[in-house]
Amino acid sequence: MYVGRFIVIGPDIGAYRVSSRSFPNREAVARGDTVTIAPTEDAPETDNPYIAYNCVRVAGDTAVVGNGSHVDPVAEKLELGYPARDALAETLLALDYEKDDYDTPRIAGTVGEESYVGVVRRDALLVEEVAEPTLVATYEKDAPEPFDLESFDFAASEDEPTTADGAKRAEEAADAVYDLDFEHPVCSVGVARTAEDGGAELELAVENGN
């Protein structure tokens, strides 16, 4: 099955995968607290505005995960003190679905004290709080649905972040979604929130299929 780009969000853990039939020459590039989807050196030139974007951006103790340019304004709203639900809903509503040949939905989620997942399609805006691992994709699975993914069993309770190895959990999340049996994997990112000295720390990991 081809579901396009998708995210899986669980309390204290999340992941994003690029799946693409048209633009496979891309990679996930980590730069500090941001992960960018960018063309590889051998990628053909294109003027498509949806090819390169930040897919993960950390804002305080919350990571925003998504499939396009909406990730940055969601993070900026969190930095201004917006609740995660409002930051997602307002941004998705304002930017709307992608105006490409397929009316591709925008999908996004937050991994933090408040974990949410959202999607804006041509016909709907959906934002839901996450109590269990939840998947939403741009095609076929374009409404949030529970998703049984073994690597997400490391997720902690809704009240406290886990003390397990955050870097390892982030790597496992990235590997797990990359290896899922959905067609045309390109690259993936994992995010894990871990207890750290009375607070929380976020770890990021990328998988480019190398």
C-alpha cells in the first residue's frame, strides 16, 4: 500500500517517514534541534515548493513533527505559549492542504507534555489528543487511527516522561517506521522525550536507508 508521507505519534515518542514515488532523491538532515527534508546532491532540479522543509523542530520541551512548511509556525506558536492543540489547529487551518495535483493533506503532531496529532484535508480539519500510538498519512490513512508498532511500546505514561535511553528510542522509532511495509520509503526521523534532571529532554534520530 502507498500511503505517502506519514507520522506516528505516541506519548513521549514520535516518528515521521517520507514515502515518495515522484521525488525519491531526498534525505533527512539533522541540524541541532531541527531536522530538514532536503534534496540529495544527485536530485534533479525542481520548482516544486513541497520538496524541502523542516519536518521536526523542537520548541522548548516539545517537538513538532510534520510533512511541510507548517512545522515552523506550529513551533513558533508553542514558543509564544500557545497550547499544543491550538498551535496545531490554528496553523493547519491557516495554511490548509497542499495545493498540488493531489490536494495532499498537511499532517502534524506534537511530542511533549501534551501530545497531539492533526491533519487538514480538503474536506476536514482533525486534531486529536494522543493516548496511544496514532498514525495519520497523506493518502489512504488520512484520518488519525491507533497503530500497533512494537517500538512505540517504550512510550511512557501520559503524566511522566520515560527515563529510558532517549537516543536509542529515537533511533528505534526512526528505524521502525522506515521498515514498515508501506511502499516507496525514502527517509525517516524519530523523536523521543526523556526525563532529565527533573525536566524533559528531546532526542532526534534520522534514517536515510544507507
